[in-house]
Amino acid sequence: MARPSRLSSEVDFERDGKHTGFLRLPHSVHRSAYGWLPIPIACVKNGEGPRVLLMAGNHGDEYEGQVALMKLLRAIQPDQVKGRIVFLTAANFPAAFAGSRTSPIDDGNLNRMFPGDADGTVTQQIAYWIENVMLPQCDYVVDLHSGGSSLMYVPSGLARLSPDAERNRRTIELLRVFGAPCAYVGSATGTEDRTLTAAAARQGVMHLSSELGGGGQVTPACLKVAEEGVRRVLHHIGSLTGTAPPPADPPTRLLEVKAGAHYVYAPDAGLFEPLAELGQEVQAGDPAGLIHFQDTPWREPTMARFAAAGLVLCKRVPGRSERGDCLFHLGADLAM
């Protein structure tokens, strides 16, 4: 780490037991000259064992993971744990408290800020602490996402493949254990290096993520996937003792999502009429949606079409759309 982080933790990660407190991020503003932002953090430790970071609220309007981890934090006790589990349930706390994808302080999208900056904006400082202070102390990180306010997903596990065959084997195994109805992987040669996924790869930490629903809500079905999936993973890696939830039935369907053809974007601004539903199988050339024009209602709508075949994993929620908004993305069965 080139520079020390300005964040400090009230929680000692090396101390056995269950401890709660805050990360303190110094924040000097008009109403509070010497203040700090409180980012909730907790640690449950019991001797030696796997070192795990459970994280949600990377995007503040993605609620399923936040609720699932809060429930798990309250439920588990040190005698059920081997090693250490750190809970960061609202990683971008300003965004989570505002119910917004990005921070109201600096408009920062945490999952596009890694590796961060020790002296940067609030969101950059959070990213810097996670990548340069927390991840080097971890063996695994589980980062729970969903579609937030603008998208809805088939509940899915998510990971990125790497050039390392053994790491890929372990990643696929974790996705199967997590047990969401679908799980999809991104390319090993993905160019996006600003995400927690990329941060975990840089730090040599096993990473698992998710897309658990969305639409700015929490549903019982998606919450069940999150809670049981995290517990299964913790049992699988030897972090949690006792009885694990049963394996998912049916088993996870493994998919891949490729950039470009697997995404459909709004070709114009207007009102989005979807012509496909989540979980639907589509073919290249099939109609995806229509964009209707409020200012010229006599004008024929613009058609968006699927450019590839696959399963509809993700659909836009708001009807009002701008040119370039993501309307759908697909997954195709992963060749094993």
C-alpha cells in the first residue's frame, strides 16, 4: 500500500468474539468541521480459519444483500464460526442511507472506483480502504448485488473467470454451492478493472458476487436465495459450523454473458414497452422492445431487437428511458 488509508476502524479484526462499530471516514463540511462518516462494520471471530468479507450496499439502492447480511450478522455467534467473518453491510454508506446507486456526496459509484485513492473523494477513499486494507486480510469476499432501482434480474450468482484454471474450478464450485437459479460468468479478458471483482483478483482473493432481483424492492424469493446461498458458501469453505441449508433444487444453471451482442440498449429516448420477459429464451433478431415517443404520439415507435440468442437474465424496470439505457441482457449456456 503506497499510502495509509485515512479511514480507521473501531473494530479489531484480530480479537476473538463478536464486535460491532464503525469505520470512521474524516469528513469536514459546513455543518460539522471535524466530523466523520460512520460506515457500519462488524466482525465475528473464533480462532484460526478462513478469513471472509461479506459485503453489500456497494450500490446503495440494492437492498436484498443488505437485508440478508444484517439478518445473518444478528443470527451467528462466535462459537458457530471458524476463523473470521467481517460484515460490511452498507459499503458505500452515504449511497445506502440515501437509497441511491451512487453517493449523494460525490456522485461516486463505488463499483467503478477501485483501486480508489487514499486522498480522493469520499467514495474513492472507501474503495481504497477495501482494496488496500481489508482485502489483503481476506481469503474470500462475497459481494451481494441486485438490479437496484433500474433493473430486475433472475436471481443469479456472478463471477469472473481468470487465466488460472484452478481458480476457475474453485469459482465455478462456489457458484454451484451458492445455488441461485442461474449463475453467470464474465470473460477472463474483461477490460473493466474498476470493480470489486477486479480488486479481488489483484489481491489474490476468491470472489463471489450476485444479481439477486432488483426493482428497488426486497422479495421473499430473492431474500431466500441470498440468505441460503451465503450460508451454504460459508459452510462449504469451513467458515460456519452446524447444519448447512440443503443443496439448491434444481441445481444452478451455468451461463456466460458476453459484452456486445448479449446486451440490448434503448435506440431512442421515450417510453419503453418490453416485448420479452425475465427467464424467456430468445433468438437473434427477436423483438426486444419498443420505444414510444411522448412528444410525437403519431410517430411509429422504434424497435429494439436481440442481437444474439439466450436466456433473458435482466430487464429494465422504469418505463421512461433514454438513448443508451440498458433494456435487457442475456446469458448463454456455459460450455464446460
